[in-house]
Amino acid sequence: MYVLGIETSCDETGVAIYHSEKGLIQHVLHSQVAMHKDYGGVVPELASRDHIRQLVPLIKQSLHEGHLSPCDIDGIAYTAGPGLIGALLVGAATARSLAWSWSIPAIAVHHMEGHMLAPMLEVNPPEFPFVALLISGGHTLLAQVEGIGRYELLGESLDDAAGEAFDKTAKMLDLSYPGGPELSALAEQGSPQIKFPRPMTDRPGLDFSFSGLKTFTLNTINASKKSNQDKADIAAAFQQAVAETLSIKCKRALQLTGMKRLVVAGGVSANKHIRKSLTEMTEREHSQIFFPRLQFCTDNGAMIAFAGCQRLMAGQQQGLELAVRPRWPISELSATVKT
């Protein structure tokens, strides 16, 4: 089964083709970072308009480079949420229109399910069950995963997501957009000499909170001389605090569930320091850890094509309505028949 995947939830237009037996056939990605850079963040209306400009040419490119035609495609998967409503509607409208005109089924995919299953695209994919840590600009959550669609939420951020905290802290340090990667690069030049708090690790539970850490960072910046070295040291201390907080919570989740596999996905999972901290923790816990390759950490069509393929093969599909959900709890997803 050939499945065309479409991702337009925010500021990246991703298109991919996945085959149920051959694996990933083709994937292309257009980033809007340069367009939003002057505004210091994503402008929703500009994002939607750029998706309109880019999506159809990227679909044509994917088919051409994959040596396929529309008649070869057996289904279409598209991101229906969470995300920016205008951006989601571009992908949904395009997917539904193509599915209708090509007489094939379409399936709405949860953005975070796509991230969660991204490591399945690797040569050595994780087996079910496992604990999943999803860390991105809009979400930070821990889930117990028994199979596709069988997710039990263990904990989530009560305020800022980890990626959001990175971006806001980067702004405090006068770094340019996108802030997360800029802060990580600056942290490489610093030393975590200042002891930052590890929020909500001194109490039981698996929820996260990064707003207090952000406030602590602001107070630390204001109390410093604001030299380049001061900023680098603060960036390093902030990054270490986030990494250790995530590691502590993941260790608790593994111990609570008794599982020995941890999947880490989402844009923030590309952070080298966080990867190192989590890998060292799982080694101490005699557990396995799985990450997607770096190009599949950020939003992409490959993860949507894969997730959609699993649900289409299980007999699920959408009607003709254009239904998107800017807010969509992952716990509301249904399980596939196969799992």
C-alpha cells in the first residue's frame, strides 16, 4: 500500500510517500524559518499562505522523484491536529480533495501520534509496549504505549512545553528565531556553573512545569552583567536543568510502568544534551532508548505517512468532511484493529 503523507500543522510543509512493505519511498520538506525570522516567531496567516503555495508542487515533486503517478497511491494521510487551524485546513482540504478525485481513502492523523511513531521508520524500530516522551514547541508529555492508538497519558506540562521554554529563554538572551537551536549552540560555549531548579522533581508524579524555570532564568539574567560569557553560562545551566528534569521524570515513568523501552520524539528530541542525558539514564536503568533520526525530529510528512498507513491498513478512514482539531488530546485516539 502506497500512502501519501501531508504535514502542515505549523511552519513546515512536509510531503512523503510510504509503502507498507517497501518502507519510506520519498520525503520532501519546505521550512518557513527564513520567512518568520523577521517577526521573531510564527505568523499564522503567513504560514497558511505559504503552505498553499508549497503543498501542491511538493506533492508533484514527491511523485516524480518516487517514480510514481497518482494512480499508484492507495491512500492519503494528513495532519488534522493539533496545530494552527489555518495551516491544518490547507493540508486537510488538499488531502480530502485529492482523495476524492483519485477515488482513494483518506485518514486524519494526530500530529503527536506521528511524532511518537517516527522511530518506527528506523532500521531497528522499538517494539510495543514502551514509554514515550514527546517534547516539542507545543507539547511535553509522557505516555504508556501498548500499541497504535492505545495510549495512557502518564504526565504532561501544566504550563509551558519544553520547546516553548527554550524559545522564550532564547528571547530573554536576545537570540534570534528559531530560539531553541540558537540557545543550544550558545550553551556549547558556556558552563552550567549556576544551579538552576529542577521543577516538580521534589514531589511525586509525572507532570511537568517549566514556567518557574523560565522566571528563574529571567531573574538570573537581570542579576548578571549580561556579558557574552554570562549568557553562555546561563544557557548551559538552563539546558542542563531541562535535560535533568526530563531524565528524572522518564526514570520515574520507567520504574512506575516496569517497562524497559523509552521512545523520545518531537522537535526538542534533536537536542544533543537532552539526548545524552536521557541515554545515560536509560543505561543506568538497563533500558533501551529510541530516537528518530534528526530529520524526523521536526515536523515532517514521513511520520504522517507512516502513522496513516497503519490506520488505513486497519480499515480506518475519514469521510468527506473537513474536520481539523487545533486542540486534540492524544488520549482520545482509537486503537487500530491490528493492535
